[in-house]
Amino acid sequence: AQKVTQAQTEISVVEKEDVTLDCVYETRDTTYYLFWYKQPPSGELVFLIRRNSFDEQNEISGRYSWNFQKSTSSFNFTITASQVVDSAVYFCALSATPIQGAQKLVFGQGTRLTINP
Amino acid sequence: DTGVSQNPRHKITKRGQNVTFRCDPISEHNRLYWYRQTLGQGPEFLTYFQNEAQLEKSRLLSDRFSAERPKGSFSTLEIQRTEQGDSAMYLCASSLPRLPYEQYFGPGTRLTVT
């Protein structure tokens, strides 16, 4: 079975601080995808990044960076110089590579990030 | 290009009533997913369509729930004889029929059963 754990339920920091959101996953599949989504108060899930299990290269996109470590089954997300607009609930998700049928996303419980001015 | 749209955005109903939600996916997306998200939790998979065929259903989808996608375009999710435990956000997502099948989500329909 697949499982995603986001141990941090809530994080609150002051603007301009760096913050890291943790994600640990479990799967028996050798090929899988990892995702991060952002859910602002409006409710719509916004795609941030996708990583496949063969690509352990870290990625940076502006103030966002992701650290994928297969050895520890972790896919952590760091926001550098946080801004108030980063306040949202962030979800880490996992899916197996579908041969047929659904690519079901298995989500963690989410981390509510609050950036205070 | 418009994204995934869902209607209504909010629905309040009394226990025992039937409700129906609609999802319009991105036009060229042939895969469509329904998820349910309860307060403080991540979304959970409910069901999946490829074109008009419903190919997979979660055990979460009791026999009071039915989903359709009659022409492979929009989809409806109906809940019969609603219960208070059905109160949740119902999310729809769609994707293209090729790797990595990236899912784009709609704004959701928030159901409150009183």
C-alpha cells in the first residue's frame, strides 16, 4: 500500500524566513511519481512540482526548492524568503505509474503554512 | 484555455436529500477523477473515468454514490439519501491520456449536510 506522511500539521513563520515542509512516503513500487500541491483558501489545488522516482536531482524554481532523497523516502519542499502570499495548505502526493487505469494520487494530510507579516 | 470547472461551488442540503454535482474538465483531457476531502485531511480518491468508461471505484464510494460521464466530456457525481458524514469538499481533476498524466484540479464543491 502507498502512504504519504506530512508530520508537520501547522507551521507559522515570520515573513522572509526560510521554511521547509517535510514529506515521507511509502511504496512498494519501483517506479512512481511524487507531487506537491498548494491549496490556498479558495480551495483549488494548484500543482507545484512533479518528480519521478528515477530523477533524484533537486530542483529550484524561484524561491521554491525540492529535495528528493530516495534513500530516506523523503521529498521535502523549501520556501526561501517566505512571503505572506505563500500562506496556504501544502500537500505532498504519491502515485504509481499507471499501466492501465487510474493514476490515483495518494495525499498526505497537508501542512498548513502561515506566513506572518 | 479554461481550467476544470465545478458547479455548484457550495451546496447545503438536509439529511436524506439527493444532491448532484457537475464537473467540466479541460477540453482535451480524456481522464477524469473525483476526490473527496474532509476537513483537515488530504483528498481521497473516489473514482476515475477514461472517456465515458468508469474504470475504477474506491471502496469509499458506497452504493449511495454514483458517477457518470455520459459523452466523455462533463461528469456528474450524485449522492442519494445524504448523510452528515457526506459533508466534505468534492474535487474533480482531469488529465491528458499520456505520461505523466498530470492532474489539474477544479475549485471543488463544498457539501454541507444538515
